[in-house]
Amino acid sequence: MKVKVLQEDLLKGLSCVSRFVSVRAQLPVLSNILLKAEKGKLKLGATNLETGIVFEVGAKVEEDGLLTVPAKVLLELTANLPPGQITLSSEQEQLKVSSGSFQAQLSGILASEFPSIPDKLDHTDFTISGDVLQLINKQVVFAAAQDDSRPILTGVLFKFSEDNLRAVATDGFRLSSKELVFKKIAADKKTLLVPAKLLDELYKIVGGQEIKVALMEREKQIMSEAESLVLTGRLLEGDYPDFERIIPKNTPHKASVDREAFVRAIRAAAVFAREASGIIKLVMEKDKIIVVAESPQYGREESEVEARVEEGGITIAFNYRYILDFLNSVTGQEISIETEGPTAPGVFRDTKDPSYLHLIMPFKIQN
């Protein structure tokens, strides 16, 4: 293999694929990046066996070839080289890196030991616009579980209808649901369960690009392709919780409040709530919400926020972090809070966006 590539292009590609290298791999080759030069293209590949990525870098290929080299070493080395042309050349299990007066030689592992990673789609089941991916990432992904104690909850449920996509995530304590206008997918699928981490990483890499998506039924995998990369991940399997059952149908207690004023009140309460399991109380009264936090160590904080309240006179307690996560996911001037009562879930919405719903389970508190 012999390739000439710009330092800034190689660094961009290495920074991207290094996110998917297995950090504590039992197989040494999984700590490596695959360099593949063929047909005038340089492709970089990495996998942790759950997710795989292939990133295409603009380069001049003088000789085809492939080799794997340690990801961390090549990334750090490239980051410390000056801007300009880098030459990569391989012989057996060695990669020579040269740039101007600089030369280095890396010990690698033969590409034959590296797992196979798809580098192109052979069909497209549906496409996702950059705007749709951004909304799913901002308003849904954060509600998925972070730990693997219940693997099914680490995913985002995609529920398809004729011209609609509903994306749902829950960790058992909160739930986000977003409805989006969406063309019917080619595959005969009504639901998909996609790992939230995969969606998060995909958005971080491609930003506002349109993405082509293909489903591989036999392998239980989902492939996504953007301008310069192909990302492959495993679909989650199992029965997703019946989330419709916990969304209240009747919510007599309602309050509408200015979002920025409410954010300030919640952040002030958080100073005290951090020492009290994150618990804050929302007291709904006739024309206001009182935000209360108490700490055995530091004392008590109370803020009043003007609000339009229907059937007040109740106190309901939530984790302040969950409320802030919701408030950070919306941009509207006003948000609403609805509930059946002090022990029922709270339904949070942007009053100008009926397509988005966020539900938070309350804490039980003594009167």
C-alpha cells in the first residue's frame, strides 16, 4: 500500500473512526484501525463488534493494499504532524508514516484478522433528513437508559405508520415521544429498536446530512450511509414496554409557565436539591407555581413563577435533573405541565409543539 493524504483529512477520519475502537479488547486487532487503499480511495475502518464504521478519506492511492495499526498511536501521531501531505506505505505488518523531514514506523496486524465491516449499502429502506435526526437526538435519545441492566431500554423505538414516524425512549423514570412526518419505509417493518448510543454517535458525526438506511434482517443489523461514511450497528431485540399505557388520558391539573423563568427557578432549587436525592417540589396554586427544594445540610430554597393554572392546590415532586433535561430539549417560550394528581406521572410539553411529549415519574412525598 502507498497513499498520499493531507494531514487534516487523515486526522478528521481517524478522529471519527477512533470513537468505535474497542478500548479493552480481548482481541488485540480490535484496538486497531483498518487502512484499506483500493480503486483510488482510502478507507478507514473500526469496530467494537457492536458497532462498525468505515470512513472514506480523500487521498491519492499509488498502490493498493490493506493493514491494521493501533488506533491510538496513529491518531496521536497524525495530530502532532504539521499540516500538509502525509505518505502512508506498508510492507507486510509495518506501516511507514512520512511527512517532510519526519518518519515513523508502526507495527500492525494483518488485515485478515480484522472483522469484516460493510463499506456500502446494497439497498435503501428509507432515508432520514438531517433535521429529523437532530430532533430525535435532541428530544428523544436522552431519555433512554444509560446502563445495560435492562438492555431493551437502551434503545429508541421507531414506530412507523403510513406517513408518520413516532420515536420513543424511556429509562423507566421518564419517557420522550416525538411524532414526525415521514415517508413509508420500503421494508415491511412497523417497528425498529435502535440503540440510543448509535443514534447519538451518528448525529455527532454527520450533523445535518441526509442519511440512507438499510436493514439487514438476517444479521439483525441496521446500516446508515452518509456522504463519506457507513455506520453499522446491531438492532435490539425484545418486547418494548407498553408506553401508551402509562401516558395519562385525563389530566385535570394543568399549568402553563414561561420556559426561561421556570429554568431559572429549577436551577436555583438544584443548588439545594443536589444534597437531597435531586428532589424538588412543584406547588401548583391559583396563578403561580412555587418551586421548593430542601437540604438537611444547607437549608431551604423557594421560588415563585407566574403561571396559568387549572385546578391547582396540589404538590408534586420530581427529580430536577429530569426537568432540566426536558427544558433543554425545547425552544418554545412557554411550556405546560399536566398531571392526574400528586402520585401520577407529570406530562411536560412545549405549548407550541403538539408533536412532542415528555413524561416524568414523580417521587412520593409526605404531606
